Amino acid sequence: MATGRVFDIRHFSLQDGPGIRTTVFFKGCPMRCAGCYVPESQASIREMMVRSDLCMDCAACLAGCKPQALTWNGEKIVFNRAKCNRCGACISLCDTGARKMVGRELSAAEILAEIEKDAESGGSVTFSGGEPLQQADFLHELLSMCKARGIHTAVDTCGYASWEVFDRIRPQVDLFLYDLKLMDDARHKDYTGVSNRRVLDNLQKLSEREPTIIVRLLIIPGVNDDQHNIHQTARYIATLPHRPRVDLLAYHRTGIEKYEQLGRAIPLADLQPPSESHLEEIAQTLRSFGLTVFISGLDAVAR
């Protein structure tokens, strides 16, 4: 049985598809979006997260660090990530919970058992990330097991995978949550690190075969909320077969502290979330192209 790497399993989720769901977060993503608020999802390897606000510099962790990634400089603990072998020995020695490892290897059976814990609330599941299609074999096995048990399945994807992967999994998927970032390819590369051509090509092919797609737009002020990009996005979606519904999501700052915990610089550090009125303006623009639009959290629906 295949195993895969995940960084979280969230029960009773209301934001990742219809109804009450279990969301399984896969670790690893081909994009490096500057506005990502789940930075622990990006790297496929296990990673150490350190909360400096919880560390008391008691130095108890030093005894467990064989590669000497942790040292004492006379005033505080210093963590050299380049030396860390991610063994996790220091975690058990930390009484304050300042250190934790994100990313664990689980079998499909172990994840299915987690999903089935929510059977009384419907037992639906969303596979998110990161990018679940990066672990295609594992995802396919999980989807097949869920479908055999009558569990409603959704896949949240950035679209950056081969069409062969999409075509292989789509018979087992009840709903695709398909993220679009930017329509201009050069801007898309600047923001995510990759071209959007594969993303758009895959969505076109998928929409020709599957009517159950929701396009999700994460609105990031100063990045993708300008009228030119919104109009380009609306025109593109309006030409797709079955004309998928659009969900607007607002950028938020929840993940800012996670960058520090991972030892990374914070991109877009001063960026603030969009206002409700700005989201409504964008929704109205999209609706003017004949699209059905929901605003996540506001329950605004097209009329």
C-alpha cells in the first residue's frame, strides 16, 4: 500500500467544498506564491517549525541534537537549519512546545480511517495542499478507496500538473476546486515561479469533460485585484464549457508568523486583506460576464 506525506488533517471543515468535510493537506507544491498563507505546505520534505515566543532558552534541547544544529551562544539558543537532519529528537525535550515537525508519512488506510471518523456528518473529503496532484499515485489510491465506500470526494488544485495525471484521477473526483492566480503569464511567473499555460490548458480540458468544477480566486490586493486581470479572468472563465461557478476568497495574514517559524523571509509583509466592499465590486464585475459568484465568508451569491 502506498504512503504519502501530509502536514495536517482537519475535521469538520466548512471551507473546502459542500457540507461538513474532512480536509487532508498534502505536503509539497510546485508553486511558490508570494501570498501563500500555508508556507509549511510548499516543501515536500519534513520541516522544523520553531516558535521563538515559546522558547525559554532553557537549553534542554541541546542534549538531543546530534548534528549540533542547536547551539548556545551565551545568551540564547541558535538554530542552524542547514545542519538539522529533521530527526525530531529535540521536540521531546522541549517542555514548552516551542518546536514541532510538520510533515508525516501516512498510509492510505491510515488517512481513510481519519476520514471515516466523520461518517456521521456525511463523511465527505477534500484533498488539498500543497498540491495533491504532486503525489499522484497516492492520491489515486485514496480517491479509489473513498469512491468504493461512497464518500464524496473533492480535490483542491493549483492546476500545475500533467494532463495525464488529471485524466487518471478525474473519474474518482466528484468536485474539483480549481485555483486561478493571474491571467498574464509573465506576472504569473513573477508571483508563483511558474508559467500559467499548463494551468489554463488543464482547466480548459477538464471543463470539457467535467461539469463539477468550482474556480477559486484568492483576491490579493496589489497582485491580482486590478480591473485588467479581473476582466481577463472573467472573459476566460465565461468561455469554458459548463461555465463553472466562481468562489472569491480573501487574502488573509494568518500565515505570516509561520514564515518566521520556518526561518524564512516574509513576502508581502505589509499586505493587508481586501475589504468586503472591494470583494463585492470584483464579484459584480465577474457577474456582469454571466458568471455565478460566491464570496467565501460572506455567502454572497449571484443573482
